[in-house]
Amino acid sequence: MKAATNNFDAANKVGEGGFGSVYKGLLLDGTIIAIKQLSSKSRQGDREFLNELGMISGLQHPNLVRLYGCCIEGSQLLLVYEYMENNSLARALFGPKESQLKLDWPARQRICLGIAKGLAFLHEESSLKIVHRDIKTTNVLLDKDLNAKISDFGLAKFDEEENTHISTRVAGTIGYMAPEYALWGYLTYKADVYSFGIVALEIVAGKNNTKYRPEEDFVCLQDWALVLQQKGNLMELVDPRLGSEFNEEEAIRMIKVALLCTNSSPALRPIMSEVLNMLEGRALVPELIMDPSIFGDESRFGALRDQLNRMQSGKGSETSTFRHSSDSTEGLGSSSTFVQHPSNQS
């Protein structure tokens, strides 16, 4: 691994994961790889490292980042992944201008479908039923053909009990976390569905959910999208960089599906296989039902706002790990969970 990365030269560093750095490497046969180097001081430790290895090695899907192998030597823990030439979706959409990619509409549609397929596999098709917990544009990587692959599978834990949800260590990113998970630690597959909805909105708009506020009254991109939905003017959300070169029907469908996914009530969100069917036009998109049960009064909204403020000031619960969407976690990071597949996700 040292030879592949020129002794982990800083020039080969391509990202910073939740528990260590990510380097680009070159094997003797010419294969380009990405190496996640876990810090010897990482709290993750050998047990979590082996959990991560066992999980990823058993998962093979076109829309998941592939694990080639591992290397353990003393305190040095390394994971070797396929290299993703076009880095993260976050960088492609709203990174520094020199690193942004010209993503036309067919590419955006394909990327969104790829993420949906990857999540549907994790939730419903794989032998290990997994809640990712930190779906965001930074954790979606793009290969040379702009195919989307989901990354970030550290901190894996089995749920020993056959529960339909887990109340566990909250780990996620502000702006992408489902409200029931951020507020109460209530975790089901629907938390990933919510995060996917935010990512889908960002794909259409080309804007970061937490950084875009067209007017002072709007909290975020999602808030603006809901207002445009009520006004019947969803086309205003579409990235102006696309000009008129996009499929209007597909764009409207993607926005409506995204808003359905980000409903405040997890019971009203679809599962990912249903999301995929809607995005591909095989199923109708139901009318959006606004459920005010979670954010219907100022006290509940204030609870979430206060929680986030505490986390930002470093005074939050020791069992919570919130990250800002601007945090540099490009590459391969840190927060999936195994769960038993519930018989009813709706």
C-alpha cells in the first residue's frame, strides 16, 4: 500500500473520511485504487473495522462502491476500494467552480436512479438489511462514466433484536437527517428515504440544501421547494445551468418524488423500491400529503432547532454525532447500520 500511494504522499490524498484519510493508489498491474487509511487513534478500532470489512465484502451492486480488500499491520488499518474518477456528487454539483462537472439532464436522471437502485438493494434486496444513516451528495461517488455509487459504510452494527426500528447513537449530517431520527433517535429505512429526497432535490436544483436561501423567510432548499409546490411553480426549482435542455416531465416527477420522500411523517414516505418505480415512470406519484404532526407547532420545531444549536456549539448529547453538510468527508466515511428487515415499512 505504501508503494501504491508513494508512501501515502499528500499529493495522492483525495479526501477525508469520517475516521481517516483517503488516498489514490496505483497497483503494479495498473489498477487505480482508493485506500482508506484509518487513524490508529480512531475510536472505530479493530472490531468496527472488521465489521465494516465483513459488511462491504458481502455486498456487490453496480451502485455501491466496491471493496477490493484490506490490510491490517499493527495499528495501521487500511481498506482498498475501487477508485471513483469523478469524486463526489457534491463536488460535481456545487463544489469549487474548477471542480464542478457539466451534468446534463440525462446524467442527473441516471445519477438519481442509480442512488435509488443502490438504496433499494441495501434496504430490500441484500442479505444484510442495511440503513445507511448518512445519505448525502458527499457520500455519492461518480465513476468515469458518471454512474453513481453509494459510499460510507463504517460503524456497522447488528441489531440483535428483531425490532422494526433502532434507537441508537445518532450519526448523520445536518440538512439531510430525517426529523424523527434527529430529534428522537428513531431509525428505520425511512430515514434513508428522507435523505434521498433531499439529495434528489439537490440534483434537480444544483444547489446545496442547507446553503441555498433565495429569500430570508426560507430555511433551506427543501423549504423553498415546498412553497413552489403550493404555488404550482415547481419549474422554478430546476437548475438554471440546464437552460431548456432537460426533460420537463422527468424533472417535475423527480421533484414530486423528492417531496414525497421528505414528508415529516416516516409513515407517509414510500420505500425505495416504490421510489424507483415512480422515478422510472412505472408508477404514479401520489399527491403530497403534508403531515404537521412533527413540525406542526413552534415548540416541536424549536426542539429540533435547539438540538442542532447545541450540537453546533459542542454541548449536545455524547451519543450524537452531527456533521455539517460542508464538512469534508469526501471519499469513504462512516455510518451504516444492519437491521432486521421489518415486514411493514409503510
